[in-house]
Amino acid sequence: MIMKKILNTGLIGFGNSGQTFFAPFIAADPGFNLAKISTSDAGRAQLAVSIYPDVVVVNSADEIINDPSIDLVLIGSPNTSHFEWTQKALQAGKHVLVEKPFTVTSAEADELIALAKKQNLVLSVHHNRRFDSGTKTLKKVLTSGLLGHLVELEVHYDRYRLNLRPEAWREKPLPGSGTFYDLGAHLIDSTLDLFGKPIEITCFLITQRPGGLQVEDNFELILWYPGLKVTLKGGMLVKEPGPVYTAFGYNGTFIKYGMDVQEEALKAGRTPDEPGWGIEPENIWGHVTYDKGGKTISETIPSEPGRYQDLFSNVREAILGVDELIVKPEEARTTIRIIELAIESSLTKRTVAYRD
């Protein structure tokens, strides 16, 4: 029997990613010990101390990377620093889970993947949306065969945020900024998990909000597969959202409204070890309309519970050598490559072939 080790964990960054999507899951899992948090922001440091009084809060990521007691480093810093901190952590002999997007370029991703292999370390990317209710429910529907041969899928990640945020780095013209790297990366990863690499890519990146925004805030990405069209869309001016998932097959249609409930629960201060975590209300369950025996049937599909915690436990099991890594860095690298090709498609106003 393999002895289960508690992984000493350090978190770099205590902005939205660190506060909402990393720290609560590490704190709630007895297989981890949240040992250190680094942030250079005094207000966030104070908040970290108030929420996690037993955790050492430092103002430099180097204090985590250079700590010999740290086994796993979580990187929740801005996109432009993902490569730097991941590289330093791997060079220091640490396993790494880095926030999506993995890197800004596929060349950077290639370099980190090679380094992790050389160091014999686990490297994964925080593509938590593979573990949300919508993605898991869609998988269930596709596996059931109720739709027949799938010909078209459309997935949305929409928000309403009219006013710009001058302090937000995602809205500044920096490498890896904008809605596409932020929200599009989630949708691309989930699509790759379902169908693999596309054969062609068509993309439209536009800026819609007033106020001098210099990065895109709306995207429409079409991934072309043999006999299948997948459309991924996201915008910041969607006051009344439509369906999140719409899937069309030879035999039927699946439609689902409503986003996964875990993010809002986390922002409200709930924790993933609470009873009923990730369970969606029935009013946002999807439904399938399909033919059977010459009749049209409409059937409600109960949502699968969302479980972002499964990503963290899988990384831990991979580090301990008792399970295969689910979110592989090579897959996250393909997401970045698709983003690069999508930008090319948008700039040139043409469909481009997928190429590694």
C-alpha cells in the first residue's frame, strides 16, 4: 500500500484566481497543507491572513519557490508571468499547477513541458471547467447516444460588464490579455477534451464596449471537424443570456441554460467541503428532444454535480504516482496553439488549417 503524503503547497498570487479558485480547494482537502501565500498587495496580504491565519503570507514569490519544504506550487499570477514563475518553480524542483491560460505562446509551453520532463516533475494547468456541471452533463448526453450522430455544437461563456475596469490587467493591451485568452481558453480546452484537435479554425475577435478598450471583448471561434461544426462564443454585453449549450444531432437536440454554480458559491464564501457542493438547481437542468418509435420525446436531463476539487485531487494523485494526470500540459499547449491560430484567422479574415 502506498503511503498518502500531505503535500506542502505554496500559492503565488492572491487575486481572483488565488482567492476564489485555488486557496479554498487546497484548504478543504486534507491531502494538502496550504503553507505559504505570496502577494505584493498589502490589502490582499491582510485578507489572506484573516482567512487563513495559520498560513505564512510573504510578499515575494521567490520565498515560496526557494522554500525547500514546498512540494507543489500553485501559480495564480497574471498571464504575462505564468512562464517565468512556472519555469523558476520547475527549476527549483517543485511540481506546478498553473492557472489557465498555460502560457501566452505555444513556444513557451513547449519549453516548460520539456523542462518538467527533464526534472521528472508533474506540471498541469488549471482547466477547471472540465469539471463543471455543464461539461460533465454534455458528456453524459453525448455518450448516451440520444442525439445520434452529432453535427453541430454551440457553447457560450457570456457576461454583462459594460464599464471598463482601469485596474484590471486583462483589459490592458498586454500579451495574453482580453476575453479570448481568459474565457475562450476554457471553452477550447473542453472542446479538445471531447473531440481532439480540429482540422480548421475560423475566428472573429472584436471590441464592442465603449471607453477606449484596446483588447477584444467578444469572440466567435469555429472549430471544424469532419462532419462537425463547434462554435464557441463569449461576450461582455450579454444582459440576458441564451442557452449555454446547444447540440444538434441526426436524432435530436440538447439545450441547457445556466452556468455552473461553483464560482458564485465560492465568491459568496462557501467552501467545497460543504454538503451539496456543485449541485445545480432544477431550473437550469437541460433537456433533450429526440425521436423514438416515430414519436418526439422531450426529456429533462439532471445536471451532473460540478466538482472543481477533482482537478486538485488528481494532481495530487499524479504527484504520488497513483493516478494518471487528467489535464496534461501537452493538451493545454494545444489550447494555446489554437488561440494563436484563431488570432491569425481573425487578423487575416480567413479560415486557417490547424497546424502544430
